[in-house]
Amino acid sequence: MTTAPVTLVNVLKVEPGKQAQLIALLKRNIDTVIRTLEGWRTSRLIAASDGTSVVIYSEWETPAAVEAMRADPRMRAYFPQIVELASLESVVGEVVLSDIR
């Protein structure tokens, strides 16, 4: 039985002028840590055109995979670097509507 993925959305409010630096850090984290973790399916980075925020949209196989990612020592090493550049709000849930043309 295939289960629906768990969606993790992180909204990062970035310090003025530091959006590009934050995106580079997030890309490096995805390439070196996130891609290696069990249960990861996909990630997208969305940059606000006004430079004030970045949204991370990712899908995971289970809520446990999200928790394991957050507890991974390599991931935890990135948190202080991210917080230096931006504040973070996180939402974990399931997609309840997906309408694609």
C-alpha cells in the first residue's frame, strides 16, 4: 500500500540583502545532507521576488522521516547558520488539494 507523502513547508524570513546567501546555504544543505536521508522524496526552494523570504517545500515518506531529518547531526549543524540569516516557521501536514492543469 502506497501512502501519501508528508509535506513540510518552511517559510524563512530573510535578513535584508541576504536572500542569495541563504539560498546558497539551503542548496548546499539539500545536496550534501537532505538527499542522503531516508524517506526524502523532493525539495523545492521558492524565492520571494522582493528578496524578503524563501520557502522550502519538501515531501517525505512519513512523519518519522521528517523527525529523523531534524535530529540528524549533519542537519542540526546547519540550523545555526540558517538562523543567522533568517527566522523560520515550519508546517508539517498532508496535501488536501492538488489541482494541476
